[in-house]
Amino acid sequence: MLRAALKSLLGRKVRLLMSTFAIVLGVAFVAGTLVFSDTLNRSFTALFASTVGDVVVQPEGAATSMGDVSTLTVPADLVDRLADVEGAARADGNVEAQNVVVIDGDGKVVGGFGPPSLGGNWTDAPAGHGLEGMVITEGREPAGADEVVLDAATAEQAGYAVGDRVRLNTAGSRVELDPTLVGIADFPSGGSLNGATLASFDTATAQDLFLEGEDVYHDVWVTAEDGVSQEELRDRVADRLPDGFEAVTGDDAADEAASDLLEAISFLTTFLLIFAGISLVVGAFLIVNTFSILVAQRSRELALLRALGASQRQVVGSVQLEALVLGLLGSTLGLGLGVLLAVALRVVFGRIGLDLSGQPLVFEPRTVLAAYLIGVLVTMAAALLPALRTTRIAPVQALRDDVVLPESSIHRRLQAGVVLVVAGAVALVLGLGGVVEVPRGGWFVGAGVLAVLLGVAAASPVISRPFLALARAVYARLFGTVGNLAGQNALRNPRRTTATASALMIGLTLACTMAIVGDSAKASVDRSVEENFVGDYVVSNVVAGSFSPAIADRMAAVEGVDQVVRQRLTGGMVDGEPQGVTGTDPEGAAFLELSAVDGAVEDLRDGTVLVQESYAEDEGLAVGDRLAIEMPTGPEEWEVVGVYEDNPVVFFPILTTVDTLLATGAQDKDNALIIDVDESSAGVGERLEAAIADLPIVTVKDQREFAEEQREPIDQFVLLIFALLALALLIAVLGIVNTLALSVIERTREVGLLRAVGLSRRQLRWMITLESVVIAVLGAVLGVVLGVVFGVVLMRAVRDEGLEVISVPVGQLAVFLVLSVAVGVLAAVLPARRAARLDVLRAIATE
């Protein structure tokens, strides 16, 4: 039996290699995702390990939950005292700043679209455990108020060389800088800032720019002498610290910084793995279909083996052996392709700012294990069903070449499909209805969608019969005998036809769902902006960061401007969870036209807050209550003086005054300006643009431009999803090609007889093409219907999240249907060509 199985496998190399593509692509996506995520994790872990000292001394609560630097500082005289601690080799003070943006020679922002734009003072302090951090690789250290050092990647991207004048925009009181580039820094042993930019000044200049000239630091690195551990040095340093300061080991500081960031971007790995799973499910359909056809074609061979004494177990084992070999082959090829995919992902994310080009790919053993487990198990499971099915056919019946699956099998599929659809619907209700809390609710939604898709696929041989019968009738009327033959071929084996169509159905279902979600999200944004946009213009940072408060002063001085309202964003901790806080001018709440449902927005003053209605309901807050929040300067209790209707113009649900935020350690920076102008004054927009013409980090937008800006990330997200779904659709197309090719092989004698009775090659090609179009259109119709259902249900479930408009992009769905016809035509090219080239006499003689 072993020899027979291997000979059978080698005798059908072309057919099985076509099936291997599906598992190769699925495994490649899983392997590529794991390699990319491991590389991502290792790069940030290594980066943070090289950017902390052995012991880091900082004010307690110095970092805000928004990742920005607080105004809490360490006095300079403490640095000298820490340098004298027993076991300390040296101590170095550090000045840190965010949103120090490098502008290239063409006036464009360098980096900043995701990774931060960093600034600070240059020191040659070693990193923890003696690791070498960034060093000057070209030029020298900065030594004056007009000198700067850039990291090598930023200098190269901006086109700057040592001796050039560098354009910088900062979020401090001095908005524009143009120092001379005197040095370029890099990691000598490899590594990168992962897309972040770094501009370093001498200490006095950094203190002048980012600490208002005070002789203080944001933190201090204490370097250990040889033989002194980080824990020992931390304890000795802690004994010398006054109240309000803390000492942490460099390892702990690096781990905390890396884990916080990796948790924030963990959705990337999850996101990619979801699509890897989709590809595997679609690929499993292709494998099941392929083995179903192959086993059916080999029914006489397997029946002969049974008649010669082979047991049912041996027959199933031979098919499983073929699947094992196929799974191993597909997994091996998939691993190799996965590495290439990881390289491609690194390039793609480098384009949007997450530059990992300086990091080698990380290839963990679990990646290999996962690839082979997934590839082999999926393939063997997919082959088991047709193998078991063929054992239920009597050997004598198979030898007569009269193989007909019992009707009860179709009925069982229908019953199983109905059960899966009902179970999936229940899971969707539980996940989308808020019955199950996040994050488990997301798993319920995913399981529900998968169950419904599998249920429809299982029941499709029955529910698709009317469609296939209609297609046969339409084909017969439009294309005569050729059309009738194509329709009958699709109807002859509805199980095979619908299994092939189901692979395409899954991809198009998800594509249509995301099209509806994207279109509805954009329509909701348009409505929200139209209903809530106040003022005439909005000023914001092009990289979604903060900017200098001096820009608001510029805007206020423009002729025709009546009022400029600031919005500032910072963060604290409420009940141990990060919570964003918005700050505005005291009169800003009234200007924003917030609608109070309790209290009055005009009562906002220092030390008080307004909260959004949904947040108040979730937290049980009402007017007169005290909101307890942990801020950098310590715990605060703010009085709730008003509850207002949810409004997207206010970015976070807690709204207080600018002075309240400043008193709790927030930076003196703006995140957005809302400008009201005198409508009788002409040309105000042009004057506002002129006021910031030399500042590429900020833009002025009217209502239409603001809405376009809000829609842009939605468009990018949907395009990314479509790009990932393209892999699943590619597998589905391969499935159609494979099914048609195997169908041609199976019907070789039939094709020869049709040619013998007068069917021309052109008519034969046309018949197979029409059959392919039926399969593609069936999958597209099922996919579009399910996609519309999923999309509408999903949007109704999230109406309370501000996405109140449900928009079905009919034109886009029509394009999907048209493309499905094109897919059917293209998928039939190779099988139709092969069928047309068959020798008539040899085909007739085939058994």
C-alpha cells in the first residue's frame, strides 16, 4: 500500500503541485507574519536596551500615559551627588523632547508619520551593561547654540551632510531653528531608531530650547562600575534620592518602555495573523476540492485495491500519506516564501515610517514548527473527508464506474450547514451585542463569521441548485447547445461546483464587508463633521503630534481672525487604566457648542471637568461628583460640572482647562487650533496659510479639507485590507483553475466524444469558459449577499460608537460582480486550452 500510494502521488505530480500552491501561500502568510513580528519585537527590545543607562533616575510619575515627556525634572546638582555614589562610574543628565521635526531641502517633513521625532542633548554616556549606544560616526559633537547632530538615517533621508544648515521645527517657544549639522550619529554594531528621527544639541542649548533655560534634566543615567550589578547600584542610588524621585534599573526601564510600545502595536501581528487564517481556510477549500476530485477519479483504482484485499483503513491511509507528502512539500516551500514575505512587509512598513531595515530577520524555531504543523495538519484534515467518503462506496459499484454519492449525504450537509449558520448567528449576537466583554467579544465575532461562512459552504450544494438551474437555462437560450452543455456540467456535480465557488465566496464576503464598513465610516465622518464642525478653520500637526503655542499667537494676529481656541491632549490614569484628557481655554467649551445634558458647559473653570455622556454613563459620573485621576504630579480630584452630548470635535471624553493641565505636569503645547474669522473680511484663509507658510509641520484646513483628512486613514486602512484579501482571492482563483483542469482530465473521454460529433475547439473552449464563469459568479453572488449582511449587522452593532450612517457602496459591489466574471474567464484560459489540444482518438480511448 505504501508503494502504491507513492506511485500514485508521483503519477499525478502536476495535479498535486497545483494544489500545493494553496497551502504554500497560506503557510507563507503565517511564517512571514511570525518572522516579521519577531523581528519587530527584537528590534524594539534591542533599541530600548541601548537607550537606557544601568540605573535611571527620574521624577515619580514623570511619563504621561500619552507617551509624551512631562514638565517634571531632576535638578542639576543631583547629578553630581549621584556620580559620587559607591559603585557609580559616572552620572549623566538627559534632556528629552518630542516633536523636534526635521525638514528636508524641499520643505517636506522627514519621518514622524508614526515613529516619534525626538530631540535632546548629546551625551556619550554608555548604555546599560556597557552596551555602546549611538556614537558620532562622522563629524563631531555639538558644542554651541548653532550646532546639531542628526542620526544617520534621518540625515540620509533629508539629504543633509556635515556642514549643511538643517531646518528644524519644534513644539517649543522657538518654532523654527536652522543650526549647522556638525555630526552624524549611528549604532556602530548595527541597529536603527526604527523610523524615529533624532536631533541632538549640546546640553546648554537643549536646556534653553526644551526646559526654558533652567539647569535641570528630565532624567539621569547612572553608570555602574565593573562588578556592580544594576540592582545593587539602584539600591545605593535610591538611598541618596530626595522625596519625589525614583531609581529603576535600566533593564526594568527598557522592558517597560518596550512592552508598552509592543502592546500598542501588537494589533499588527494579530491583524496579519487573522488574514493568514483566512488564507488557510480558503486554501483548505481548495485542498478538499482537489482531493475530492482526485479520489473520485481514482475510485476504480481504490476499489480494485479493496477487491484485492486492502482494508478501508489502508485505503484511507494511502490517501493520508499522499496528503502528508503534499503538506510537507507545501510547508517547506511556504517557509521559504514566508521569509520573502517578511522582507516585503519590512519594506512596506518602512514606507509608512516603521523602518526595520537595520535589523536582521529573526527566525525563531516556533516559526518552523508552526509552519509545518499548520501545513501538514490542514492538508491531512482536508484529505480525510474525501478519503472517508470513498470507503462508503462498495468496491463492485466502483468497478462498474457507477459512482453516485447517496442523496442522504447532501441532506446531511444541508443539516450541518443550517446548524453552523445558527451557531454563527448566535456567536455574532453575543459578540456584537455586548453580551461578551472585549476582547473575548472579538473572538466570538470572528468565530461567528467563520461558522456562518462554513455553514453556507456546507449547504451550498442544495441552496445553489436554483441558481445553477437558472444559469443553465440562460446559457441554453443565449449560447445554444454549448451553453446548455456548460450549464449541465455545473449542475452535474453541485458539490464540486459549490466547493470551488465557496473559496471565492469567503474572500468576497470579507471584501464586501470591509467595503461597507469603510464607506459607512466615511459617511459617518462626513455627517459628524458637518453637524459638529465649529469655527471656520482648523490648524493641526501633519504628523498628528503637538506644536508650539506660538503658532496660536501667529493666528490670532492675522487680520480678520475673531477667536482662536486651543485644544491640548494629555493623559492620566483612571482606575489603573490610561485615559486621555483634553484641555481647552475656559471659553472654549461654549465656543465648541457642546450640548449639555446635565450641568452647564459655561461652568468650566480651573480644577473642574466636563465629561461626555457615554463616558459618564460607563463610569457612573454625574454633576457634582469628583473624578479621581492620576497625573504626573500626583493624584488629582476634579469636580464634574457638566455632562455633554458626545462630540467628535473633542478628542477625549474628559475636558478641562489648559491651566489645569499645565499644573499637572503637561507640556505647554497645542494639538489643534479652532479658528473663527470675520466673514466680512475677505482673504482670511490665504492670510492664515501665509502665516504658517514657513512651517510645514502644521496645516490650515476648512470644513471640507478637515473631513478629507479624517477620511484618509479610513481609505488607507481599507486599501490595506483589500491588499491582504487579494491573497485569499488569488488562492480562490487558483482553486477555479485547478477544479477546471482536473475536471477536464476527468472528462477526457467525454471531451473526445464531443469533438468527434462535431464540437469545434472554439466551442469547447467557450463551453469550459462558461462553466468557469458560473462558478465565479456563484461565489461572487454568495459573497456579496453575505458581505452585505455582515456589513450592515456590524455597522448597526457599532452605532453607539459614533458610526451612525450605514452606507452600502452599490457601485463598488457591482464592480466585484463584474470582476468575478473576468476571474471566471481568466481562470478558464489554461484548462480550456488543454482541453482543445487533446487528441480526439486518444481521448475517446481513455478509460
